[in-house]
Amino acid sequence: MKELITTLATTPISEVGTGENDFSGNLTTILNAIVGILGLVAVVVIIIGGVTYMTSSGDASKVKKAKDTILYGIIGLIVAALAFAVVNFVISNVLGSN
């Protein structure tokens, strides 16, 4: 925090936010955070499905519901990983950031 305040205090106003890389860097950070949160939600869904499966006591309907929940969580995790890759690829090629 101290470095951030020092950087903001010593940077001239004319140089703040003028670079194109600032925009692409901020956009990448925001989108990666959103995709990371989606991945975390998918992992939580998988855990909930696992707990439901463990506590189903052999009830066929609960086992099917738990397996479906785990399957949907895995699909969500795959979609989040692919979204992460696509977002970073598009931003790096369209906006020219590294």
C-alpha cells in the first residue's frame, strides 16, 4: 500500500492513465478476476455434489442428483478455463498487450 501511495504521489497528473497498456492491463485483470470467481464457484459446486453423493445413503434419486451436480460443476470448470484462455488470447491479439 505504501508503494502505491508513493507512486501515485510522485506520478505527474499528465502521465496518469494515458497509456494504452493501462486499459488492456486493467481489462485483463478485471476479466481474469471474473473468470477466477467463476472457476471458484464451479469448484464449490463440485464439492457440494460430492457431499450430496456421500450423504445420499444409496437413494437412487439423490445419487443421480449428486452425479449431475458434479458433472455440471466439471463442465463449469472447463468453461471457465476455456474462457480464461480465450479472454487472454483475444486481449493480447486485439489490444496488443503482453
